[in-house]
Amino acid sequence: MIKKFLMTPGPTQIPPQVLLAMARPIIHHRTGEYSQLFARVNDNLKYVFQTKNEVLSFASSGTGGMESAVANLCSPGDRVLVAAAGKFGERWRDLAAAYGLDCRYLEYDYGRLVDPDDISRSLEADPGIKAVFVTHSETSTGVVNDMKAIGAAVAGNAAVLVCDSISGMGSAEIRTDAWGVDVVVAGSQKALMIPPGMAFVSVSSKAWALAEQSTSPKFYFDWLKARKGLSQPQPTTAFTPAVSLVVGLDAALSLIREEGLENLFARHIILGRACRAAIKALGLELFSPDDDRSSSVTAIRIPDGIEDGKLRGLTRDKFGVQLAGGQGPVKGKIFRIGHCGYYNYTDIIVAITALELALKELGQPVELGSGIGAAEKVFAESLA
Ligand SMILES: Cc1ncc(COP(=O)(O)O)c(C=O)c1O
């Protein structure tokens, strides 16, 4: 028997409480019962986003939330700035192109951080820039950008700051209001612990002012329609919501509330730290920085002589542990262990055990137990 164990940065494992909630008979979305649930979910989303702004929800994958930001904030020909250091940062550039925007592009190598000073300089040089698009947790590299510093770089400029925190929200801290992030996009299938299929977008008053003027084509993703739904005495969505996912989200958010944001971020920091300690003890090289900010996903260089497909194929097919591969220029060069969401200390041990055994089988000179020992030490220290 193979027991399947998902250790990817989305989709992620789902708590049994959430699975059970989603298995309940479906309710109708134009009812008081649904509105009550939806209102509670919206309040709890604001808690996780650390914002007083409205958080809009859409039945789409995370990219839909990103597209909604581009379509609602901008009009064709608008000048925008994209700062990208990986596959998901590039998505902002591609969306800007799809909507006919005039895009200034700050590009960094995969694995690098976005430099807030470059953003300051770009805004100073071109005050006509309307929006700055960045990625919080760059899932393709394991790098988490310093959103506080990026927020400070954009503050005082006319531009709005838009952040993709699809894999960051709920695992790497982002203080939406305190750090001046006008628009934050999150996705359901990462640290929010429900299946794929929903996107969430928080919108500041500065961003609403742009949305009211935008002439880009939009229909389903029209933020004004979404806002109207939320402002009803019985809050709702403009179109049929993903009812069962919202029911699951209600259960997931109450688990987050129970844990508390402080404990939740502390847990993710320890998960990342343990993962990195294990990787180093195994003699492998980290690709993501050896830095506590990298709390959502750990990226690792594939050792010379080892084939990505064989390594991850073994961990999956022989030991049940699904890891993620590299993307873009680092495809085949790195693999990734996701630990955002419903993960605990022992989950890291399971992943590292599979990795050690697979590496050994492929002839890599690893000492069995060295990785899990190093991870255990991190856990023991954190519990002391
Ligand atoms: C940082 C980031 N941005 C965007 C996306 C795209 O989200 P989706 O695949 O849900 O559209 C992902 C998904 O992995 C992501 O991690």
C-alpha cells in the first residue's frame, strides 16, 4: 500500500475538518444561511489579510485574482511597473501585455530578491507609473520578498502597490494595511488549506479610485460588481459562488483563528528552518535562501548526476511523497518541498525520510537519518 502525501506548494494537504465540512449537503447561495456564512468568511479573511479593506472572492484559480487586478486597476496604455524574480512575477508582465499596458520591467535572476531601491528609483524616474506589481512568496524559487520594504518604497507615490501573495497568504506574514499594500491576491489551494478553485483580492480605497476609472474590458472579474454584492444587507457574490469551497474555507479559517496568526507564522518559520537544516545535513545545496522568511516552500538544487524525474518519481511512486519540480529556467535543476498550510513537524520528517531513501537508492552518498536528525533538532529547540 502506498499512502499518498502531498508536499507541494499547492495544492496542499487539507485538514479533515475542512473535508468533512465540504462533504455536507450543499446549501443555496441566495439564502440567509449562506449570507451569514459568507459574512463570517469575509471577516476571517480580513483577519488573515491583516486588513480593514474588503476582500473580494472569485471562483477561479489564483491567476483569475491576478487578472482581476490588472483589468480593474488599469486602462489600455497605462504605464505600470512589474518587478519579477521568477515564474509568477513573469505572470504579471504577461497579464500587463494581455491588457495592452505600457510595462516597465525590473527583472532579476531566479532565486534573487526584488530590490525595493530599484522600485523607488523607477517610480522617481517615472511618476506616471500607475501601479507596481510584485510577488510576495515567489513559489517558483522559494524566495519571499520583503513586502514591508517594498511597501515603504511605493508609499508617497501616486502608484498603487499590487502583490501576489497566492502562496504567501497564511504562511509568510504580510501586513496588508500596515505595510501599505493596496491590493493583495491570495489563492485557495495553498496556506488557506482548501482545494483549488478560489481567488481572494483585498482592495484599498486608493485602488478603488482607480477601479472606478478603469476602461479595460471585464465582466465576471468586475470588482464593482463584487463590491455591490458585498454591500447588500445579506452579503453575496454577483455570480454563483463555489459554495462547497466557501463552506470549506469557513472551516479552514476557523482553524487559523484558533491557532492565531502569531503561532501560525512561527510554525511556518520552524517548518522552513527544519527543512533547510535537513537539506544541508544531507549535503544538498539550497536554492532558496537560508533565511527564516522562506517559510512557504524550500527549493533545493538537484545534485549532479541525479535526474529530477527519477528522484521525484521515486519519492512519489515508492514512498508516496509528492514533491514539486522546478519551473522556467530552473526546470530540471531544482526541486521544491512545499510546507505552506496544513503541515506540522512530523510532516517534514515524512518528506525528508522519502527524500533520503530515494537519494540513497539513486546512489547519492547520503547518510540515512542525517536529514531527519537535523530537522528533529530544530523541532526540539523550538519546543524547548
Ligand atoms: C505565487 C503564485 N502566483 C500565482 C500562482 C498561480 O495560481 P493558480 O495556479 O491558482 O492560478 C501560483 C500558483 O502556484 C503561485 O504560487
